Amino acid sequence: MISLIVARSKNNVIGKNGNIPWKIKGEQRQFRELTTGNVVIMGRKSYEEIGRPLPNRMNIVVSTTTEYQGDNLVSAKSLEDALLLAKGQDVYIAGGYGLFKEALSLVDKMYITEVELIVEDGDTFFPEFDVAEFDVMIGETFGEEVKYTRTYYTRKK
């Protein structure tokens, strides 16, 4: 199964100055729970923001300029190559914008956390997609100071 996992603001921002523009206690728990034991595919900039391979999962970094090798860490030149490396395993596309845009036509599921913030000066946005291609389930809302809602998109057959 190919899934996409992202958090975005009310105005569709996913990044600002190379970073996630919020720190909300508990918001990343779903990411950890879903991706642990599976494959995470991310772009070079996303990987560099994290700064290390995520533990207890295979990390595949898509980059045409940099090679990564290590424990649970490999490189691929394209999303297609990364998916071949992950063959037969559950895959989570974890950003950034370019990989999200390319993966939208391939994903079976999307786990989108809707963060109740407007990020005025964001510089990276989640790409537009046709919601009609998916069954949408609104999940629970969490957060004390900043609310966020889990939304699940499953591609219609």
C-alpha cells in the first residue's frame, strides 16, 4: 500500500524556511505510529530537516544530487526507484512538495492532519488534488492551545 502523510495549515502551508511551521505537542504521534516498521520515502530537504534516519523504519531519500547510505537508510534517484526499493512493503510518502505532487496519482490513502492555524508567511504548500477521487473520513480533533484534526482519504475504487 502506498500512503501519503502530511500536516497542513488551514491555508495549506506545509513549510516555512525549510521547516514545519509549528510545534504542537502530540501532533506527530500518528506519523510515528503509522510509519514505524514500514518504509518512509522523503525528499532530500525533508531528510536534512530531520537530520538523521528515523528509527525503526526504512528511510529512502529521493535525491538526484546526494547519496545517503546507512542503517535503515538508502537513496533513490526518483520516486519510481524508491517505490521499487520498497516493493511489497507499506510505504508512506512524507514530503516535501515535489514528492507529494508526484505521488498524488499513486497513493491509496492519505493521512492529512488539518492544523487550525493560518501561517501567513509560509513558503511551501500542499499540492492541490481532486477530493472527489477519495472517500473522506474526518477523524478526531486534538490539541489544547492549537487544535488539529485527523482526516483520512481513501482512493475510490
